[in-house]
Amino acid sequence: PDLFEAPDYYNIDDLLTEEHKLIRDAARDWVKRDVSPIIEEAAQDAKFPKSIIPGLAEIGAFGPYIPEEYGGAGLDQISYGLIMQEIERGDSGVRSTASVQSSLVMYPIWKYGNEEQRKKYLPKLATGEWMGSFGLTEPDHGSNPAGMVTNFKDKGDHYLLNGAKLWISNSPFCDVAVVWAKNEEGRIHGLVVERGMEGFTTPETHNKWSLRASATGELIFQDVKVPKGNLLPNKSGLGAPLGCLDSARYGISWGVIGAAMDCYDTALRYAKERVQFGKPIAAFQLQQKKLAEMITEITKAQLLALRLGQLKNEGKATSAQISMAKRNNVDMAIKIAREARQMLGGMGITGEYSIMRHMMNLESVITYEGTHDIHLLITGLDITGENAFK
Ligand code: TGC
Ligand code: FAD
């Protein structure tokens, strides 16, 4: 099939460096070649396509901004965003795998780990030889992770970990999991749990209608003996996992632009070709309204993400600014997917086109990494000083 173009209505490319464009184009080419042709079948079969792991590593999707000395790509935040955009043009589930590996597994090991931990884990995670997962959410604690009950006790030469995490991306095949748990004083710490540790299991969650090409599951800990050297020593408290989320949410604010662009491209092309009542449906005002609003919203989202990327590069982006971009851009993408799907009529519900898959995927994206409502309340707290969570 004729694969995507990239709408750039406000010449945003002129604001990118040559390096940004090279990195973006390499990711785009790889997605066209290695993801788009296989992703529909993977989603229909509800299987994560493991064959794409080396390709993800090659385009720098595992640890784009992690320094090269640890195997990362050593790129800036805008490059990270552009890579996420191109991957999610293919599929949000594939982008999820990259987000988790980079921002939720490599980032905490890099930022909160010691040198020994960085050297042990980061290079293997960067090549995809080891895949990681991130365990924060629990069956009874989703939006409110502070209430978590997963805990560890100091047993002298090791920790004893007990509890369970639910809705964990990559869990069924992960080699390592960064797990957030409370110590005996109730303080939250990150622990690196490795597959093979006795009492650690990762059952898969089946029957999802969303992110079907991404494997989701549980992390269950029954008296797991975790070596003391696996505790991330340099940061504790809820702020530690929330710091990782800031990085992943930022990547999502770019990623979903890719999904929206793919829906828009597809709907525009279809509308020009599909003839009803003697003219292409693109000639009808109602269809033009949909397309005009889509490109307007994509353009606004691009500018928001780019400015946020500049702030991140300068170390100035606040968590509340990141929440605003995640919330706005995911909402933009899901609305575009819903409108674009209607524009394809009956064809829109089939796997011949990517739109319905994007639409269903985005139902997860609007829920994970902080729901639409939670991000609104973060903005509300930031502008009023009143905390609606407490
Ligand atoms: P609160 O009292 O506000 O804060 C506790 C401590 O954390 C600090 N903090 C942050 N630090 C870094 N980054 C942030 N974004 C931070 N937000 C807060 C804060 O300063 C404080 O530090 P200290 O030193 O004073 O202790 O915490 P709260 O319990 O009231 O909760 C606030 C709330 C609701 C915003 C937070 O719990 C939240 O964001 N909830 C949503 C949960 C969530 O997003 N879960 C995501 C799980 S991972 C996932 O979904 C992966 S999907 C796969 C993929 O990415 O593709
Ligand atoms: P709940 O917190 O129970 O929320 C239910 C509803 O109540 C939501 O609409 C919410 O907005 C609303 N609500 C909650 N609190 C408030 C409030 N104070 N005010 C107003 N409304 C409120 N987690 C991980 O740790 N790691 C992962 O890798 C991961 N991957 C995921 C992959 C998928 C496919 C999915 C679906 C989820 C994943 N998650 C992961 C979990 C995700 O982060 C949670 O689902 C999300 O944080 C919401 O938690 P919950 O599902 O328990 O919903």
C-alpha cells in the first residue's frame, strides 16, 4: 500500500536541525519497511512482534537520550520525541514497548542506580538483548500509586519482596522489571527484579481490544529474594517513579502525533478517491470540516510538543507542563482517529486500514501514564494551588 506522508502545515521542519531530520527519517523508513507491513496481523493475533526488537534498537528507540557510554544514543529530547512520533505512526503498542524500555526502565537505572547497576543493565537494554518492564500500578492502586501495598523486608543479606502489579506493558517477556515497593517504614524504593528469581511470575493479560500488538501482564512476587545490590540507591519516595513518568509522558505527547498523522493521511487520501453522489467525498463541506479541523489540531499539537522539547532540552520543563501536553495531544489523536474512521465508512472498521487499530490503541494511551482526568487535575492544582487529590 501507499504509505504515509507527513503533514507539516506550519513548516515545523524548518525548526529542526539536520540531525533531527536524519534521525526522524531513519525511524520513518524503518517503520514503513519493518513495522507497517506486519503490524496489522500482529494486532489481529494479539502477539507482540518480537522480530522488530533489533530494529527498534538500531533506530535508537531504546535509550535515545541515555549517554553513549552506557549504550544509549546520546541524543536530545526533540530527537527522542521524533523517534516516538514515527514509531507510533506505525502502532501505539510498539511505541509503548520503546517508552517502557527507555523512560521507565533505562531512565531509573541511569538516574537512580549506581555505576555498577548502570554498567550491568544499560548496554544490554540499549541493544534489546534484555527487555524491561516497569511495575507501579497494582490491582487496587492505579491513579493513586502512593497507596501501593507491594513491600519488601530487610532479611540481612537480601530483601524479601511480596505483592503484585497489574497492567504491566512487556511483563510477559521481560528479562528485568523495575519494581516500586515499600520498605518496612512505608518508603517507596525501586528494585530491579530479574526473570528467574524464585517466586517471580509474569502471567499475560488476555482479551484486550486495545494495544493488541503489545504484551501486557502482571508481575507477581511471592517471597522473592532480591539481592541488596538490586535496590536503586539514589532516589526514593513517590517522586522517583513519577520522575520516570515525566519522561515517558513527554514521549507520548510526541508519539500520538504520529498516530494522528497516519489517521489524517489515510482519511485525506480516501476522501479524494472515494466517489459518492457523483463527486469525491472530499468535495463535501462536512468532510472538509473534519479534515480541516484534523490538520489544525495536529499542527497545534506539534507546536506544543516542540516547545516542550525545547524546555526539556534546557532542563526547564515542569511536570505540569508535561501533563498538559500528554493530555491535550492524546485527546487530539483519539478524536482524529474517531472522525477519520467515520470518513472511511464501512471500510474504516476493517484491518485494511490502520485507523480502527489506532483508535482502539489510543483508548489505552488516554488511560495509562495518568488518565485524562488525572492530568486535568494536575493542571488544576498547578494553576489554583488547590489539591483535588487530597
Ligand atoms: P504528591 O504528594 O503530589 O507527590 C509525591 C512526591 O512526588 C513528587 N512529584 C513528582 N516528582 C517528579 N515528577 C512528577 N511528575 C511528580 N509529581 C509529584 C512530589 O513533589 C512529591 O515529592 P516529595 O519529595 O514532596 O515527597 O503525590 P500524590 O500521591 O498526591 O499523587 C499525585 C498524582 C495523582 C499526580 C500521581 O499519583 C499520579 O501521577 N498518578 C497517576 C499514576 C500514573 O500515571 N501511573 C502510570 C503507571 S506507568 C504506565 O502507565 C506505563 S504505560 C506504558 C507506556 O508508557 O507505554
Ligand atoms: P483508576 O485509577 O481506578 O481510575 C478509574 C477512573 O477513575 C478513571 O477514569 C480515572 O480518571 C478516575 N479517577 C481516579 N482518581 C480520580 C480522582 N482523584 N478524581 C477524578 N477522577 C478520578 N502501569 C504500570 O505501572 N506499568 C505499565 O507498564 C503499564 N502499562 C499499561 C498498559 C495498558 C494497556 C494499560 C491499560 C495500563 C497500563 N498501566 C501500566 C496502568 C495504567 O497506568 C493505569 O491503568 C492508570 O494509571 C489508571 O489506573 P486504573 O486503571 O487503576 O484506574
